Amino acid sequence: APSWMKSDRDIVMAAVKRDGFSLRYASNELKANRNIVMAAVKKNGYALQYASLEMRADRDILRAAVKQDRGAWQYASDKMKANRDIVMEAV
């Protein structure tokens, strides 16, 4: 996709709402956008792997991703993986 499309918030939001994996094509700025990432992981938890490190360390984003698919846990930030409370929520 053209770079302008990867940076267009509305286009990317529409894409991730249809297919969470579309997050992989988003600009780095949008991979760090909480609303975009949340929509992506709610559709497909594994989309977490394409989110920015900051988003992979966000408790609510991680919860939504793991709720959609427990396997998404592997893409959590190291900080979140070391958080006992978060670990307990994921299992």
C-alpha cells in the first residue's frame, strides 16, 4: 500500500477492524496509537506482535489481546511478562 495510506488513521482503523493483522502495514505512528492497536487486538490477539513496544507494555491492550487469544501473551513486553499480576490474569 502507498505510504500515505499506511499513515491514514481512518483507512488503517477500517482495515484493522476487518482484519487485526492489517496492523502490520500501518505506519509506526499508528502502531503506537492506542485506539488503532486496541481495535486490532480485539479482532485478532496475535496482532499484538505488530504493535509498538509501548503498546505491548500497555496493560489494557495486553488484556484485550490475551482475551481474544491466549497465545498473544508471547508478544507482551518483557516488563509485562515479569509482572506477576499480569501473568496471573493471562493464565
